[in-house]
Amino acid sequence: MVKEFRAPAGSAPLIAATVAIALGFPSAALAQQPAAPSTNLNQQARQAPSAGATRYTDMASDQNFVIEERGRGALMQFEGSKEVIPLQAVPAPRGDTVLKSDSGEVVLRKTEAGNMVSFIGNKNGAPADRIGRAASLNAPTMPASLDELRKQSAMRLSRMAGHEVTIFGTAEFADNEQWAADALSNVELGVERANGPAGRVASKLTAVRLVRAKAPSVSFKDGELVLGVNPDLGYAGRPSSDAISNAVSASRNSG
């Protein structure tokens, strides 16, 4: 049974607001207030719903890759690689959109008509042929504990360096283990790429340190590679292997 009651005149808005709050809904007055806009494009890209991933082939190199557009950015993964690369979308002439890596390199160009131009195999650009749909690029999996992955990463880096390499700071990411592990994976790829056939660059590496930061960053000084990681930004919150490789390679010119 439902009992009827009469509310005093003029109290209806107050009662409606009280009932709404009690049920967990915002009041009409609060609902009319616009939410504060986010100023972080990487966070917007991570929180934005995905339109789905698409597989392409770079016609100049025959490399296959997957692109998943999210908000004002995109995620990219080459076939056969475990690294997911965040790309920033930048407006270009004629209504096109340029997609850049965190090292500033132009990787793709999406035309206003929706066609994709790739700069992977040809620096002047070549068509990228759309193959079909692909699985969404979700968060990285954890095949082992973060501490075990840290030990494995330290062993592989030590082999490349020719001496012991120590990894610090992973304890700060106990609540976001997958992103710390993903950052360490990028370290291995970046150092290996910078090392090259001569294998001289990695010999300067003595330690890797992970720190929480508002934005992804990487620096290499006195043998210590420091990575700034923001787990809240997902793949866009840690440096790519390319950015790490550039930081380590710069040591060649510093003696």
C-alpha cells in the first residue's frame, strides 16, 4: 500500500531534491551544472570509448599493424610485437589528421575521406591497405608477479650490459602492476634497439628506476635510466621503446 501525503506549498522542489539525493541521483540544480572539462588529452583518449580496432598493411614494407582510435588519440601495435604504441592526433591541412609517436615522429596520416597513409616503410608516405577488424588493444596481461617480471627484466638487461643492472621503484606500483611491467618491457626493447650490432651503448646502463609522474618521461644520466610513469593514463602513461632508445642513444654523444 502507498500512503498519500500533502506537501506544503512551495516545498516540492526541496522534496524532489531530497528524494533524488537519497536514491543516489544528483539534484536538478546540480545536474544543470556542466562538468569541469578535462585538460589532459591522454586521459581523454584513455577514457573515451573505443570505436574498435582495424588491421592495416603498410604497402611500402608489407608490415601489418593494428590501429585503435580513442578520443583524440590512437593506439598502435605492429604484428608480432607485444608493444602498444600511443599516438597523438594532430590536425593537418585539408581536414586530415596526423598521428605522432611520443618521440615526435609522424607515423600515420588519416585523410578526411578516412584513408590511411603510412610513413613506416616510406618516409614520404605510402598507402596503408585496410585488411579488416581486429581485437581491441586492452590492458597488458600479467603472466607472473611484478617482482618476478622485475627479476627477469634485470637479468635480460644485465646480459645486454655485460654487468649487473638493478631495477628500483616497482614497489610504488603495487596497485598498478601491469603498467609497471609494461614499462619494463619497453625498457628492454628500447635498450636493445639502442645497443645496435656493436653492443656498446648498453654497457653504460647500471640501473633502471621507475617513478610515478603526471606525464610519461625518460632520462638517462650517469648510468641510471629513469622512467616517469602514470598508470592512470594507460598505454599513454609510460614512455615508448622508441623514446627510451633515443634517450639511451644520446649517451653516445656525451662520452
